[in-house]
Amino acid sequence: MDIGNLVLGVIVSLIYFLLGLAMRLRPVHEREETRSSKSLGNKQQWFEGDGYSAKLMMWIGTILLVTSVICGFWIREAAGFTVILLAAVILAVGMIVLVERRRRKT
């Protein structure tokens, strides 16, 4: 068991999950933050994107938690760290792509 990878993965997954939960409880559009030019034209897109990205962040946190537990118990040292890091990057990029696709549809 590699405790370092396990702790790192759990911390990163909790950050993702808690940020997603915070966005669900208090959406970004309520804080009057900067918006893209596309979402400025249509508030529905902005609201839809907030909710959808919050759900995705919570799912990403859950997936990263499972990945880190697997890596912490069965994959050792640098290989486990690499798997956790790649999973986090791939999921983050995937989230951006999925949210932007969803905004274009609405």
C-alpha cells in the first residue's frame, strides 16, 4: 500500500467534490463573475452550464476517489502517482469539453 498516493488522491478528489457541491449550493451566476461572450447573450446557457459543471465536478471527485484508492492499494510509487495525475488531467479536460458542448446545444 502506497499511503502517499492514497492521501494525495483523496485530497484532490475531495477538492473536486467539495467545489462541485459548493457550485450546486451557490451557483457561479449568483456571484456576478466574468462570463464568456457566448453566455452573456443567453442567461439560460449560463445557468445550464453552472448546474451541469457542478454535477460533473462531483462525479469527477468520486471517480478520482475510486482511482486513488485503487492506486493506493495496488499500484506502487511513481506509477500510482502518474495514474492519479493523468486521471485528474483527463477528467478536467473532459469536463471542459462536455460543458462547452452542452452550452452549445442550449
